[in-house]
Amino acid sequence: MYLWHFMKESFKAHLMLSMAALIGGFNFTISKIIMPGFLKPMSLVIIRGIISILVFSLLHFLFVKEKLQKKDYGRVFLASLFGIVINQITFYEGLNLTSPINASLMMTITPIMVLVVSSLSGKEKMSVTKILGVFLGTAGTILLLLHSNRGPIRGLFAGDILVLINAVSWACFLVTVKPLMQEYNPLTILKWIFFLGFFLNLPFGYHDFATTNWNLMNAKELWAFAFIICFATLMAYYLNAAVLKYVNPSIAGSYIYLQPLLAGIIAIVWGKDSFNLEKLGYLTIILAGVSLVNFRNKKN
């Protein structure tokens, strides 16, 4: 902690984003260990919500004790809707149907969607280069979806669509929560968005949660569950929220492109998925679009 205070803000930001990307890369494969066998997707969403509320509320009470202003109620609600409700439901329901590599490839559209959402909200200006980047990224995503639609695995296409919706929702969350991170401690916002998100998710996930048979959990599933809660939920959300104090949403979103590489290596080593030249081609097209978008961002 002493060394942390002497680090430059830019170094802190890239370190936090790299850690979040590493966690995300592992999460695609590790989540498949407990889904759909032990836990159904919505049951996992509810459990993440309960534990997150308890942990973030306790940390907020002990170390922050900051109050949310009325003028920010609406933005906090939107952040919860995009970052907790739509984001978590579509991610885990989608990952339950598709493969770890396909899911991670779909997430690479996030930086492009951040640009689109920021542009529509007046936060960033579009240019010819950025428009070309959006076009390339979208084309790569569509080609991957078409590839999934003719694939042999049932539900792959539907799963990819859900993860794509998740990527759009996460982009909306990053843009929405950015102003809040400039004004509040991350724990304040995380406490409230998980609190609201839990009650919004409860009607969709109560049955799956109530019918979960915890006696079926083995040691491997226990470790996977612990990773999802401790790292993919508590730490990842804190890192992604806190880093917005230092960088714009477009920079934060751009680190998503590391996840397919990490997720692919992990999934292949663990024998959970396979990679081919066709997928590599689609990834290259998407990342070319991301590069064009971020090249202009750095220059402006």
C-alpha cells in the first residue's frame, strides 16, 4: 500500500486494467466448471448479488461512510441496470450456451460500443477513422455470429448473441458510471448498484437459487465458485470502477481485447475449447477496428 501511493496514475490505471483482463480471461473457462451442471446461470447471479452487497456494504461502512446525493439517483439506477442486471444475466446465460473462446471474442466489440455510446451521449466526436473502426469491428462480430450459426453445437449462436448484448450493456455501464467515479468513492457506487441490481434480478433468479442443491458441490466446483465470487465479482468490479478515476471509458474498454488471448490459452490448455484460423481471422478484423478507434482517441 505504501508503494501504491508513489506510483503514477497512468501506471496504476494500466496495472488495474491488466489485472481485470487477466481475471476476465480465467472467468470464461472457470465459470463453465459450475455451469450448467452444479449451478444454473441465474442462481449464480443471485449468489453474486447477495455476497457483493454484504462485502461492499461492510467495507463502505467501515472505511467510507459516504452518502449518495439525490441528483445521482437516476444515474446510479442506470449503472445498476447496465452493469449488474443486463450485464450479468446475458453474460452467464450466454456463456452457459456458447464456448469460452466464442464468448471472449464477442466481448472484443466492447471498446467500439463504448465509442458509439459516448458519441451518442455527446462525450466523444466521431471521425472517418473511428467510423471505419466501428465498421470493421461490427463486420468481424457479424462474421463470427454467422460462423456460430452454422456450427455443430446447439445453442452456440444464441449464446453468442447474449454475450454480444452483454458487451453492449457493459459499454453503457462504463460510460454511465464514469461521472460517478469522479465524484464518489468506488465502494459507495458499488454498494448501491449491487443493492439495486439484486432486487431487480431476484424475480428472474429466485426459483433457480431456491432449488440449488448445495450438497452436489465437489472440491473442484467449490474452488471455481470461490474464484467467481472473490475475483470475477468483487475484485473485477472494484478494479473496473476504480480505474475510471484515472482513464476514460474508451481506454478501460480497450483492455477487453486481451481477454480472447488469455481465455483462448486457458481454455485450450484445460481442454475446454479449441481455436482455428477462421476464428483468428474474425478476431483480427475486430481488433483492427478497435485499433483504429483507439488510435484516434490517443491522438485527440
